Amino acid sequence: MTAMTTVNAVRSPVFMLTVLLVACVGAVRNPLYCDDVVVCVDPVFSICDPIAHECQSGLSDGGDDLARDQAAPECTLSAACLEPLAPICTTEGRCAACGSDGECLARSTLWPRCQASGACVVCQVATDCSTSAPVCDQGSCRACRSHGECGSAVCRPDGTCVPPADVAYVGHSVSCANSMHASTPANPFCELGPAVASGKSWVVVAGSSTAYATTGVVFSGTTLTLVGPGRAASPSAVLAGTTAPSVQVAVGETITIDGFEITTSLVDAVFCSTTDGSSSLTIHDCFIHGAGKAGIAVNDCIVTVDASIVSGNAGGGIKLASAAYTVTNTIIAGNGSGVATAAGVSIDNGSTGVFAFNTVAKNTVAAGAGGVDCGSGATKSIADSIVWRNTTSAGTQLGPACVLDHVVTVAGDDSRGTRAALAPTFVSSIDFHLVANDSANLACCIDQVAATGTPHADHDVDGHVRPRGGGATPYDIGAHEPP
């Protein structure tokens, strides 16, 4: 053992020197060797592996020859770069993410803004967009869809935003004043009267824990839109009359009430009456309740009620006399009483119009049909609606002049419904939204109506997109289209 150790000790330096020489010779002679000094110059084997110190071809798992790609430019102009997240041609001839608005603008005036993702887009903020499509949504400009998308807090029906200078603002803030001034959201009028008198065609009313007084507010010979925060806002904007209706429309007026809670104790909550049919009233996204008489009473007006809830009004829900009406996407429930003379919906012989995608439930009348009374004259269409548990007359909740099309009632509750054996399932005894994915609702109401030309068929009572279903019958029956 000692001799062997000695021999190894003597021979070891020679052996080590030989190994080092061989390694050095090999390194010099290896044409693929690379390090921080020796670089890869071969056009194919051009990538230095830092572990093996050897030039590699850069073949990826997918089989693409990365080195060959580097040798041949991808682009000479940015217009040749079609990948959304790599729209800019670099000086090395590679398509890459944008780094500035200037790069995008140089590429195309149609997509002048550089997103953080590296894509060139139409817009980054609303000021990049035009008045005809004022909302910047994920890099593209589009029409406004809600009041909150506009700086003025008013979105017109055509999808454009009303300029702030055309709006009068109302709010119960410490800075409000009823003296005539150029109102702003920060310095509004305190009440409706001065705002209506300001001559502006648009009035925006902020939510408040205190109701806005409407007694004495005159809509006379005007075209006016009142915009509130929405019927379900917290706090909402409450319009509360006392001895007069909360909203009263007379001759020659075009009035829109959008996004309010409306109530009164002694009279009709909303009242439109003329002798010449010259006035138009639109109620949208409102909660109308607690009236001593009807929720909405119309005489000789053009009236639209859409995406609203009318409930708990002692004198009935909606009363239409000599009216041109459109009632859609509305829940009319719990109106009337044992002494009420008007039903959930009362339509007289002189009225004509559209009644579709509504839910009429648990309304009470002293005599006659408590759901929908269509008078005794010309027939009137009741379409795509639920009429449920209202008081009956001769076994029906519906007047004899009502012609039914996809109307859901309950077996034993009504003898007339076109889908009479199918009972819906509501959220509760006072909430008449349909329960989603419920088997009874799938049978009676969900995905039951084909494409329709009914006005306002593109949304439901809550403003959600309608239809949500597919196939030949994608629309749901009733005011609510559950997800």
C-alpha cells in the first residue's frame, strides 16, 4: 500500500498536466466552443449555451429554428407586424410591443395609443373618443350605455353624452342653493323647482336621504328629462308630493323620468292628463309605490313605462284612459285593495298600444279582474307576460278583451292563460324576480319566446341584456330574465 501510494504521488502531477493539456487542446480545437470572450459567429449555431460553453442552433421544443429566424428579419415596416401584442417593427427587424404613443401613431393614425399590454389601440381615455362614440372601453370607442359613463351624468338614448353645460344639477348638499346660478355637481340647486325653471333640458338629481319636494313644480310646455341615480340606488332620489301628484304632466309637454323612487300619500303618484293628446311621458327605471290612489294614471297622453316596479299603490297599479301606451319589462305587484276600483293594470276602450314582457302579480280589486282589465271594447294584446295570483272574476285575472300570447298563469288560479298549467317560482312573496335555474321556471318561462319586434326587448326590468338564452326561443317570459 505504501509503494502504491508513493507511485501515485509521484505520477499524479504528470497525469494532471496531461489532462489539462488535453482539455486545453480540445477547447482550442472545438469549433463550437464559446464563453464571454469567444462568441458564436456561425449563422446557424449562433446561441451560446452558458453551461456547456458550446454554440447551439437554438432549436425550440416546437422545432422552430430560432437562429434562422434571427438571421432573416421578420419585418421592415410596422405595418407588417400583425400580432396585436407585437405591433412595432424594431430596428433589428423584429415585431415587438409598442413602447410609446408615438410609435403607434407612426404605425397608423387609426390606433395611435400604446397600451400597457404593448398593443396599439384607438383610445386610452374618454377624451380620445369622439362625441358620437364617447366611451373608451378596452381600447375602443363606443356609444354610452348608462348615465354613469358620461362626465355630465347624462347618456342620451342615441348613445351620446349630454354636455355638462346643458345640465342643471340638484342635490341636498351643504353647498346647494335655490337662487339662480350655473349649477354644477359641487354647487347644485337644492330642489327641483329652480332647476326646472333654469331652462335646461336635462336635470340630474343626486341621491339623498331626504325626499325632494315636487309640490308646485310645473312642467309646462317643456321638453325635459330628469335623471336620478337609479331606483335601486342607496340612497335613491325620492320625488314626494303631498296634496298633488309627485310627477304631474299637463298640456304640450315631453317629460322623461329616469332613475327615481316616486311616492305620495293621498293622490296618484304620477299623473299625465291632457285634452288633446299633446303630451308624452316616459317612466324608466323607477320604483313607484305607496300612493293613496294609482301608481300611474294617464288620460289622453302618450305614455311609456319601462324597466320599472309599480307596487303597493292603494288605487291600482297603472290606469290608462284614452292613452297611447307602451308598457314593457315592468313588475306591477301588490297594488289595490278590497275597496279598489282599478286593477293591477286597467286599460280602457279608448287606449291602444303594446303590453309585453311584464309581471303582474298579487294585485287586488273590489270587483272584476284584478290582473289586467282590457275594457269591453276592441281587443288588446297581452304578450310574453306572467299574470299570477291576482283577484279573479268568473275564474280569470284578465278582462274579456285581453288577447293572450305567451301568457303564464297558474292552473287553478286562472282559466285563460296560454301557459296555464305552469307556475313560476319567484324569489319571495314580495320579490317577483324569477329564481335562476329553477326547474319550474325552465318549464314555464325561461327560453320560451322567439325573436320579437317588441319595443325595449333588448333588456329586462333590471336593465340586463335580453335575451340571455339561445336557440329558436331565446327570450324569457315576464319582466325578469335571470342569468
